[in-house]
Amino acid sequence: MRNVKVLWGVNAVLLFAVIILSFVLFADTFTEPNIDMKPGQTNQSQSARIVATIGEKTITSMDLEQQLLQRHGRELLNQMVDHEVIRMEGKALGINVDEGEVQKELKRMQQGYDSEDQFYESMKDQLGLTKDALRADVFDKLLLEKLAIQHIAISNEQVDAYIKSHPEEFKTSRQLRLQQIVVGNKEQANKVAADLAKGIDFAQVAKERSLDDTTRNNGGDLGWVDEDDPFVAAPLLKAASQLKPGEVSKPIELNNQLYVIRLKDRKEDPQVAKDQIIEAVRKEMALREAPPLKEVIKAIREKWDVRITY
């Protein structure tokens, strides 16, 4: 199946952030007790530590903790419970996810990024997920899927029929790294051509002459786009597909403006081994026949007699 870039749900991200913040806030609870306190006396400096001031108004760590628990406590508790019961059920049934499976899924998620480092930096900067946190999420997701499909058998004939009837999902994906300069008329386009003929860098010309506010400041860079990207005008993609890396197109008239496109680079996703395709299709078909994952978790909770008292 055609691989796509996957990011985890917003709820999981928010809950992870809550875990980290709560950890910091509750850390004081586990510090060494004040030996000078009398019996029954609470450590006010710890429980009422001021974390913000607004004029004469103060917000304490206790205020913040209470808000966190009220707004996110139940969600966080449910996530913690699900994490435990999924792993308990897997252990009880002898179903596990090995490191190779986790790494394969992480590699799949990295598609569309320039490098593995960029992927992890993006997960940390944009979603607040460390490598370990992301790995734990992937592990739980894969294990839950295995639990959901453990009794579902998909034959080789079913897999073959699916592959034959969905050829578009298995074609090689090509991506183009594009830069553009947008001008308003032929005179400006000629000036662009003259600058490029002098050997001036395309990015520099874009910064000086392009009318596109979105890409001008970064040298006209459009980033990596699919060769059939629906969000990039078809005439631009058609012109770019005929270029070799480093080549620049002739001005392309579009929406009363002229576009000059440079193909910075081109890449193709490597062909996936046939056995990997079969494995992925079999799993996807089994998941379609399986109950929704929320129902699977509910059944596992009932089996392990989970009781939420919060």
C-alpha cells in the first residue's frame, strides 16, 4: 500500500505534555520531608509554590495541578490504564511486538522527511514527543492491532485479489523538490532570465524578484511535493517533470502571472519487497474485519476487571 506520513492524534500529544508537566509539578511531593515540621503540619512552601503572578494575584502549583487534573486527569488516567491492559493482555496471550517491527513502523512514519534526524526533531519540536515516548506509542499501537486481529485469517487469494484490484496503491511514488519565482509580466521574467544567465543563484533571484510572499524569503523553495500533488498547479508539475535536477523552466503563464520553476532534486520511494506488501495488505484487510480498536480495548478492560474510581 502506498505509504503516507503518519502523526499521532492530538489527544495523545496533549496527554504526553500533561504527563511531563505533571511530573515536574508533583516532583516536590517526593522530596525529603521537613524534619522541623510538627505532626500534622503541611509543607505550605511546597504545596503552594507560586508559579505565576498577575499584579497582586498569584497562581500556585496547587492551583495549576488542580486545573490539570480537572481538564485532563480522566483522559490521562484512561491512557495509562489502556497502556497497562494492552501489555498485560499481550503477555497473557504470548503476543508481542519485537524491536524490528517497531523500527519498521518508525521508518514508515519517516517518509516525507529529509532524514531520520529531521523526523525526530520535528516530533520533538512540533509535538513534544521524545524518541522513547514515540517508540512507546508505536509499540502499544502495534500490539493492540495484533490483539484485534489474532483470530482473523486472510487467505493468499484474498490478498492477491486486493492487490490486483487496487494497482494505484502500489505504484512507485515520485517526489520533486521545487523552487519557484513568480513575476507579474514578461519584462520581469526577462530580468529573471538575465540574472540566472549571469550565474546568480536561483534562491537569491527569488528573494529579490519573486512576488510570492509565501516562498520568497526562503529562496522560492516549495519543499518536496508529490509528482501528482493536488495542491500544486498541474502546469507547474508538468513543466517540472520534464526537467533534470538543476534545470530551470521557461516562464509558465498561470493566473495572470508568470512562474519560473527550478527542479532542485527528484527522488523515488524504493520498491517495497513483495513479501512486505503481502504482509501489509493482509494486516490491513484483517483490521477492516476486526472490531473497532476502542471496542477491543473495552473488552480487554472488562477481562482485567478495570475499575475507574477517579
